[in-house]
Amino acid sequence: MGGGFTHGHQLKQSDEHYTPKWLFDELGIEFDMDVCAPVGGVPWLPAKKSFSVLDDGLAQEWVGSVWMNPPFSKPTPWVNKFIAHGDGIALMVVSRSMWFRDLWNVSDVIVPTPWNMKFERPDGSTKQIAFQTFLFAIGNRYDRSLNKLNDYKARR
């Protein structure tokens, strides 16, 4: 996560929560872009290209299927661009905000992640966050992959 801030903005340490490898293993999708990658990317994230804070992912053109795990401290511009792009999966926290309602209303598939999902931290540790997260997919091609995630949750 990260990316899209102006060069003068420092990333908050609390925004650095990387999606765990098992989730991508279960989805079995290769994305064209990770639009909010940390500097250097996430080694297990299956994306052909990534934008970090240094690239300002919000200022870049998004092409093809995107993975988006944006900074939870400032999601609105990311969600707006994701909706406008119309192709990909976003990992987002539950929120009582306009962006959440808008994303809910346009998504083709919405799947909750496991309530106890732990995120990877830059130092290699894992951390559970205090909020429930969901995967929001825009584009019908993600149905099968997100159903595999539901099967995974049922096995646990």
C-alpha cells in the first residue's frame, strides 16, 4: 500500500500494511498493475507493473486490470479513480463515508476478507487491523476468483 501522494508528503507508517501472500495465491489472478505499491513493490503481488509513492499512482494512467490497496488514511481520490477506471479489485476497509457507498453501488462482486486477516508490515511482522476489510471487484471476470476466496474462508 502507499503511493499517490505529492513528493513532499511522507508516508505514515500506519498506512504500510501489505496484503498477505495467501490472498493472492487463493485468487490466482495476475494483475496488469498494482497502483498503490510500496517503493520496491511487494514481491508476492502478481502484477506486471506497479506504481509507488515515487510514481504518484493517482497521476498515472491505469491500464488493464488493477490491484488497489490504497492508503486507508486518504482513500477517496483512489476510490474515485478506481471507479472511473472500471477494471480491477480493491481492498478497502468498512467505512460510513460517501466513497464506500459509491464503491458498494458500482461493484460487480463484494467479498469480505477473513475477520482476523493479518497484514504484512515493512519489517516482516504481521498485524491485524481494527477494521473489517472487503474486496470490491469491478468487472465480471473476477467472480470465479473471489468465489475461491469464499471457499478458502470456509476451509479455515
